[in-house]
Amino acid sequence: MIVVMSLIEALSGVTQGYLNPILPALGPVLDIDAPTISGIFLISMVSFAVLTPIISRLGDRFGYRLVLRISTVVVVAGVLLMALVPTLLTISIGVVMLTCVVGFMPMMMGILRVTSPSDTRRGVSAMIGTLMIMLGLGGLLAGVAGANDPLKGFWIGVPFALLALVMTFFLPDAGVPNRTPVAVLPMICCSLGLVGLLTALSMGPDWGWLDAKTLLVGMLGLALLACWTRIDSRAEKQFINLRLLAIPRVRQISVSTFLFAFSASYFGINGIFLHSDPAVTGYGFGLSPLAMSAILALASVLSLASALVTTRAMARFGESKTLMLAGLVLAAGFATMALGHQSMTGYCIGFALVCAGIGTVQAATRALSVEGVPLEETASAAGLNELALSVGIAVGAALSKMLASTFASGGYISMTGIMSIWAVMAASAVAAALLSRSYTSVTNSQLASEVKA
């Protein structure tokens, strides 16, 4: 079952990885400009955040395998749409359809926890390892296939999509769906609130942080999110059970996930640094997109390895120490890049540490996010953690863009700006590590008393 789930999760990794080298190369092919390409990335990021709580909640209500299969069908349709009819419109629609992969992990965690709870951690580690390695491999394969024609890169996702759909028929129909209707009003408030907040964070550096559009969209998003939390905390029919955050472990893991995800948002700046011409900017190595994809693919091997050993590490050293160590490794990676950025070897060592730390924190936080909740809330708790992950990445990316524009010089990010970004990312990782010091594992008796309370 874990092997089947890993094969399904491979589609999630490929679809998230293969867009990075393809979309920037579409300009001359489809006659679209850079702002439009950035807009497609924005659509993808917002869709990830919006669909995460929706799909997760549907899983608890209508069945994990059913919602997983429907999500997979939507992703398959999106992959085929972009491969067969690659236009600006179909690619924009396809990108949204691809973000249904956010439902894969919560649904499969729900199936694991119901059918084989003792294997949940091991299963999550395997799925995260597969996700991380396929993120790198998907980008590399797309870069190779689309070296001459970037549109050919879209075909990389087709075999993985079809394989994932077939694999959904080999999973058990686990869980007892409650079939309750969806709470429409809080769902709309949450979804539109996330759209407003993430749009403001993403476009703030381009529009201007004090521009009327940024302030209006951001404040409207925050207002809608406030309405959502107020409605969901009082209504009997809820979109997301926010009372889960009253459980200390869930709240602590959610905050840790946000801080770790903040650090993981560095990958966009990584591409800029590696591609920059040192003769012009004073830093970087002038690498081609294909060479950068190769580096990312190699580094993802460390993410795979660290994810796979996470379960053993938590069993041997404890959850708290494992999370702390992962945070410190992540911070050490940024520090190493800062100290050795003039050398390709030094930089790659630092980036490797970052990837290793990310593999561990992704596996650990996802597994721990569901251990302190009732069984029937598994997908919702996992979705809440995925939401913290998406928002953390968005906030980190927005702050990186703000620092990049603040310390821009001659149309390029100055070395001071790059150093500032590394410092902020390292500080976020250290904060997550310190927060993890007080984490304690949950026993069945404790869970029962907390649920009753």
C-alpha cells in the first residue's frame, strides 16, 4: 500500500517540478511577456492554498479514496489539456487543475491512519521522499525534453498521471464518511480571503506595498479570513474544525510548519543566484536552466534520504530533537551558502544541507500533524497543516521579493539583498527549531481525554 501511495505521490512531485523550467521559456513560443508568466505562477500558488482546505474537508465527509480518485482525474485532465492543446488559456486552466495534487497527501494519510496506523509515519516518510525526488527529477526531465521546444516538456507529466490514476484502484476504501453538507458561507469566506491575502503578498513588490490595490486586496482578504474564523468557531456546521488548533500539538506543529515553509520558499532565489552572471552582478555562476535543473535533481536525492530516515530518527531520538536538528541543519545550510557563495562547491554544500533539512521537516511535520486528532478529522488536520505550508511559502516568497526590490541595484538584486534573504530564512529555521523544543508525543489516553475536553 505504501508503494502504491508513493507512486501516486510521484505525480504530485512531477507536476510541481516540471513547470519551473517550462513556464519561463514559454515567452517567445506563445508570445507572452514576463508579467503574464509571473501571473501563471501566482495562479498556481493561490490555487494550492485555496484548494487545500476544500479537498481535505471533502475527504473527511465523503471518503478518502473517492476524493483522492476524483482529484487524480482532475490532475490527469489538466496534464493532458496542457500537453495536447498548449495555449495561454489552456495552460492557465491546466495549472489550476494540477493544484488538486494538494489532496493527495491528506487523503492517503487518512487511508493509512485508518487501515494501518502503526505504519503512518513510515508511509508519510516514503511519500515525502518520493515527492522531493520527483520535484527535482520532474524539472530535470522537463528541461531535457523541452530544451529545443518547451511545449514538449508538458508531455513529461502524462505517463505519471496515467500511472497515478491506475494506482488509485489498488487502495482500500478506508474511513467512514459522515456525508454532512459543505458549509458554503465559511468556505467562500476562507477561499476568497486566501485569494486576497496571497495576491497582495505576491504582487506587493510589483504594485508597491503602499499602493491602493495592494492595501485594498490585502485588507479585504484579511477581513474575509476574520469572518471565516468567526463563523467556523461558532457555527455547528463548519467548513474546517478550527477547534483542532486548541490541541497544543496541532497548534505547535502548524506554527512550526509555517516557519519551516517560510525557509523553504528560498528555491526561487536559488534559481536567480545560480543563473546570475558574476561579471554583471558580482555573484552567481551563470548556469543554464538545464544545469540548474540538474543541481536541483541531485540535491533532491538528499531530501529523499533525509525523509526516509525521519521515522527512525523520531523513534530513536524523539520528535522534538528530530525537529530541532532538522531546523538547525536548515539554518546551517543558509549560513554555509552565505560563507561559501563565491565557490560552487561551498554553495552546493549549503544548498545540500537546506534540501536535507527540508526533507526531514516535511516528513516529520506532516506525520505529526494528524497524531493528536480524532480519527474522523485526519484529512482536515492534514489539510490544515498543508495550508500552513502553502501560506508559509507564500509569505516567505513575498518577503524575499520585498528584500530583493529593496536592495536592487542596476536591475539586479545586490549581494546585500541576497545576504539579507539568507539571514531571514536562517532565522525562521532557528525559530522553528526552538519552538520544537517543547513538543511532546501523544498517547492514546491523552488523545481520548483531549477529544472529550
